Amino acid sequence: MNGSLLVDNIGELVTNSPGGGGGPLGIRRDAALLVEDGLVAWVGPARYAPAADRRVDAAGAAVLPGFVDSHAHLVFAGDRAAEFAARMAGEPYTGGGIRTTVGATRAASDDELRATVRRLRAEALRQGTTTIEIKSGYGLTVADEARSLRIAAEFTEDTTFLGAHVVPAEYADRPDDYVGMVCGPMLAAAAPYARWIDVFCERGAFDVDHARAILACGQAVGLGVRVHANQLGPGPGVRLGVELGAASVDHCTHLSDADVEALASTGTDDGGTSTVATLLPGAEFSTRSPYPDARRLLDAGVTVALATDCNPGSSYTSSMPFCIALAVREMRMTPAEAVWAATAGGARALRRDDIGVLRPGARADLVVLDAPSHLHLAYRPGVPLIRRVLHNGVPQ
């Protein structure tokens, strides 16, 4: 659609920018917002709103930046519902089910994988997610990792090479050989389709030496660093991420004081941290594991993001509103902190400043709630509160 679009009659506008009230959310009341060429062109009081070619009447509802889901695994085949049922019956989560999905993914056609990504991307968009990161990691061969990222790149610019998800069965007795392949031909095939590189640095996956070697190889070809860290137990993953200047360390369920101090040491001039702690409460919900202590991180000055970890095994949800509600109820975040973490926090985790905010020059990604305030995202969990979504200024 060409021309300008005015969103007005906004009861509560969450901008995540200075100049408003409401703490970190930069809230404006009785506001309006003008969109031109897919970008926010103007934000201000409704009474001063400029003329536009088209209009969206928010009818007094709350308007927020579109959610930024900075951790998702959408390229896969099959499901693991039986594994979920077993966990609910008392079996612990070990991460071993990843290999089940690897087998199904390798056997699937490109069109089957593409259809799954398209379905989940549309599902997330309906729930207000306008930016989503997509990882590989269920192929674990040179050809399958490259095709996973090629398909992911059709749906997002934030793609992550996760060839180091687990050691596949055929390399179970030769992990050094697998790491060599990841750093060599697999990285060479995957890098043209990836912005980031990630490693599951965890007991039963990759130790710190292997993880460091893989991430360093990714950095050498220009990929940014992300780390799956400290999900299943204490370990070196968080501090490795800080050491390598990772944009984010994700999960952060089991943290020592030294881990928190390391994250806090990456402080920036604006009071945040350059390495973001991305928390994934859907995984704890789906595995009956302890939730991360977000309050501890926030009180230490660490920047926190929320993401879904959407995957077929440990967190088969695409709902950022659900994760916001869990963060408030289970991780001691305030509603404002959780909303910020799901928008601006996710943008920080992707090192982007064009999303997660509503200010002139930012991308016109926004959601209109069927509610008067952002508080309702945690106050009314499980209720479909996303009335309308604009992505790149286009109503969806």
C-alpha cells in the first residue's frame, strides 16, 4: 500500500523511547502515530495529528511495538508430543530428543520444511510477533544445515547457524571430527545464509573448548555470536559468551554469582549490557524445570530479553504474550519489564535499533491490543488480545 497511514485514538502508546512516562516503556496517553513508507514518521498527541491518506482507529486501546522474538527454531519436521506427555508423567528433560527431530527433518522435503516455517511464522504474526530470529540445527549435515538456513532466510533477515546443536548419532564416538566439519565445510555452506552463529554449550552437547572453537570460526567469517547457555545446569556457557562479545546468552536458568557479574560487566552507556540475557520461560513451562531468576539479573543491571524458543521438543509455543505472562508470574518481572524485554529487549539481543521501538525512523511494526493497557498481557493470560498487527506499516 502506498501513501500515509495515521493510527489515532490511541489510549496508551508504548514507545520504548524517552519523552513519555511509564518508566522504561515511554508511555504516551491520547496519542497518534503516522506511518510513511513503512516507517514511523511522527508520534505525538492525537490533537496534533497530521492528515494522512488512510486511518486506523485504535478506539482507545493500547498500541505497542511489535514483539521481537530473538530465539526460535522453526525449520523442522514432525513433532514430539509423545515426549511432552512423558515429561508430564515425570520423565526429566535431557535434550536427547533433538536427535528425533533431526531424523524427521533430514527426511523432509524443502517444501515440507518451508510449509512448517510459513505456518509458524503466520501463527506468531497473528500474536503480534513482527520480527523473529530463526535457527538451523535440526539438519546437522552440510547439505541439511545449508538448506535449513536458505529456507529460514525466506522468512527473516535474522538467521542463525546452529550446526552445533548436538553431536549427531553418526558422530557420537567422534565429536572432534564433527566439530571439524562444523568449522569447515558446514560453516562454509551455511554462512552465506546466516547472520549469526550459535552453540548449545551444555553437558551432553558441546563442551567449552569445542564451543569456543566453533564460535571463533563463525566470528572469523563475519557472523555474530549467540550462545545456548546454562539451561540444564551450571556451566561455562554464559562466561564464554561474555568472553567472545556475544549479542546474547540464551536460557540462563542456572547462574552463579560469577555468571551474573560477568554479564553485568558488559555494561553500556545507556545503563544496559551489550550481552543480553535472553530468557525462554516457555522451555521451563514445557519441561517442568526451574524458571530463570529475572529479578536477580535486572537488579544487577543486566539487559533481559524474552523469547519463545519455539521448537517441537522443549517449547512448542509461538506466543510472546504467553511468555510475557509467564515472566511476570514465574520470573518476578513487572508487566512493564516483561513488555520491554519482549520488544526492545529482543531488539537489543539482535543488535538492532530499528525495531522494538515506536519513534520516528523506526520500522512501523506495531500491535493494537484489544485492551486499554499493556498490563492486560499479563493480567489476562491466555486471552487473544492482539486485535490488529501492522508489519512494515502494512495492516496484516
